[in-house]
Amino acid sequence: MSGPAVFKFGGTSLGDGERTGRVARIVAGAGSPPVVVVSAPAGMTEALVALATGRSQDDGASLVDAARRIAAEVGGEDLADLIERMVAERVVAFRSSGGAGSSPAARDALLSLGEDVSTAIVHHALVDAGVDAARVDARNLIRTDDRFGAGEPDPAAIRRAAEERLLPMAAEGRVAVVQGFVGATSDGRTTTLGRGGSDLTATLLGAALESSAVHIWTDVDGILTGDPRWVARPLSLDVVGFEEAVELAWFGAKVLHAGAAKHAVAHRLPVRIRSTFAPERPGTLVLAERWGGPDIAAVACKRSVALIQVRSRPTAIEYGFLAGVFGTLAEHRTPVDLVATSHTSTAFTIDEGAEIGALAEALDHVAEVDVRRGLSTVTVVGRGLLREPGFAARVFQTVAFTPVHLISQATDSSLSFLVDDEEAEALVRRLHLVLIEGRAGRDASAHGARGAG
Ligand code: ADP
Ligand code: ASP
Ligand code: MG
């Protein structure tokens, strides 16, 4: 028998009283009680990061105001006062631990505030809607190592804790409300899982409980063929395969966290992406097995990427070159997106936010290094792309007038182009128009896509 479903609500579903009311109605209307995972209200983690890094000079007053407003809309003045105290106390504790100069552990304690606030608010809204609900602190469920800011989850410990704390609640018909994004070390210090990490909390708990399904509730009608902020007429995909989902997440489709998609693949956990604002629609089902194709799923874009070009020195021994480069990346724990390589040089992309200076300095020992910033990757994702007749011709014709810094294709489920940031939006639109809208016009139903509404 499978365990309770996990419902994860993103910040976009929690920004005000009206939205929180929708969340409560969705949970109240679920057939059997789900485990509810919530993100911080939209914008709150961003504001906390600004405070934690000293980018914001705010004394915390605007954070208090924003949290108070939502709490007052959901539960009136008593809840608002409670939330206000919670925010103020945490900001004061962060200041007294050294403020922007304080330890990564103190920063995580501050960043977890957004999810602590929203679980308190959602719990209140659920009880108000007549749901038998109780809060379960994620610190007692999501065990991680002590890499603050990017805690590595311990699935065995999470499974034990979930079985012990969540299964009995499910058996009694109670809804557990858990913070996404938040975890703790074995000695109880708060950690966070990295930005967008609430999706990962949902799939970690889903796997631990052997859930029937994980539902990621957000502000769009599933995985779309393009980012709706850029593409005028994106289609919603009925079904995507895990490989497509992982590639899309990794290459910028923010709707699903890449780590969450990978974790779901590993545990064959069905994931459904759905809209809190149109709960009657089925959204997108992400399935472990999805054969067939060829089929183009979507066009994704990842901003703020840096290109590192590394040329081996003429005297270097060639067979150690790539090992030297990638060994250095591993030592610096820097994930790589795209890679292209020749006999004497290699080029790869990493996040602009990575510690590029230190990495370039380390690589300088093995090779000559060039760094270029301000770039974006634009990626076409699908299945069996190279088997699709005319696919390459259509893509390259569409990209023809855009200066490209690097092209990369490792499997036949994605083809990526590295372009200047200012070229990215137009290229995404053109590729979507030619590859997806053009084809949908010819035969929408044959490709399992429908209008995003
Ligand atoms: P949440 O707060 O629910 O976690 P996110 O902001 O993390 O929401 O993700 C949802 C957003 O992802 C959407 O509002 C949309 O703007 C963006 N997005 C980017 N690419 C895609 C895509 N291919 N399909 C759906 N949404 C996308
Ligand atoms: N609140 C966290 C963030 O903004 C986690 C999440 O929303 O998934 O990154
Ligand atoms: Mg998200």
C-alpha cells in the first residue's frame, strides 16, 4: 500500500489571504489527508537573503509588515501579532549573532524564517477550514549534513523520521503541515536545502513515505512549453518524462527544482505539477517511464551564466588535462552545465554566482583561463530530438542570426546554445514560435499538449 500524497504549495500560492484560502480549500477537498509542505510567502526568502548578506539596510521592518499583512488577512490581529513577534525575534537574534558578517549557520537560521511563518499561517487557515491539521517541524524530519545553505539530505534518517512522525498522523486522518526548504543537522542546527528547495522537501518526504503521488501546486497550469513571462502562447504539457523534466529544471524552467526532479526519478515517484488557481485542471504528470518520440517538449532559458574557457599550456601532458580541470571543479564543488571540448582546450559554463575568482585562480595552475560573464543558456528539450526529421535544420536556421558562444548536446533530449543575456529572450521566443507554435498549429493533439489557458 502506498503512503499519503504530498501536496507542496509554492510561495506564489501563499502571498495573501485570498491565495491561502485557496490552499486551504484544496487541502480540505483532498480525498484522503495529504502531507502539506509549504514554501515561504512569495518574495520573503529573497528579502531574507538580502538581509543576511547585507544587501538590504532594512532593519527588518518591511519583513514584519509583509508577514503581518498576510497573517492579518488569514487569521486577524491575534495571528498577525504572533507572526510579528516571530519575525522580530528572529531578526534580532540574527543581528546579535553578528548580522551580515555572521556564520553560515546563523544565516540559515534566519532564512528558515519564511517557511516557519508560512507554516504557522497555513496551519491556521486549515484549522479554520475545518481540517484536522498539526504542524510538524521540518527540523525533526529533514536531516542534512552541516553544509549550511545547501544541506545534503540523509534519506535513511528522513525515512525513519517520516515513518515515525508522519505515518501515524496519516493513519488518524490528520494533515501534517511541514516547512519546505528547511532541515537540521544531527545536532539540531537549522540548515536550508538551497533556493527553490521546497520542491526537494516534497520529493524527499514522498519517497520516504512511498507516497501515491507528489503534487507541486504553483501559479501556472503545469510544465509549459516556454516560460510564460517570455512566450506569449505557451502550451501546457499533459505528460513529460523524467529525463525531460530534469533537463528542463536544470536548464532554467523554474517550475520544478532540478534536485527534486532527480530525487523523484530515483524513487519512481509520480509528480504532478498543478495550478492552485485552476485546481480542476490536471496539470502536468511527470512519469518515470515515457518512451516514444521524437517529440519537442519545451524551450528553457537559464540566465546569469559564465563561460570558462581553459586552454592547456603547450608543455602540458594532454592526457592529464581534462582530469586536472574537472578535478579542480570537484574540489570547488562547482556544478557544470554545458561542456564542449577539443584536444587542447575545453569550455564549460557555471552559474555566475559561483566563486569564479577562486576557481579561475586554481585552474590557472593547469591551464590558461578566460572568463566571460553575462551569458544565458537557451535549451530545447524533448525526446529523441535527433531522430526528428528536419529538427536540426529548423533549430539552426532559427539560431542563425544570434551570436553563439557555445553549442552543446550530450543526449538526444536536449540541445543548448550559449548566448549573450540580451539575446536570450528573443531567441527563446523565436525557437518557441518555430518549433512549438508552428508545429502545434499543424497538429496539436498528436503531441500531447494543450493551451495553458
Ligand atoms: P513556486 O512559488 O510555486 O515554487 P516558482 O516561481 O518556483 O513557483 O515556479 C513557477 C514559475 O516558473 C512560473 O510562474 C513561471 O513563471 C516559471 N517558469 C519558467 N519556465 C517555466 C515552464 N517551462 N513551465 C512553467 N513555468 C515556468
Ligand atoms: N523559500 C525558498 C526559496 O525561495 C524555497 C522555495 O521557495 O522552494 O528559495
Ligand atoms: Mg519553486
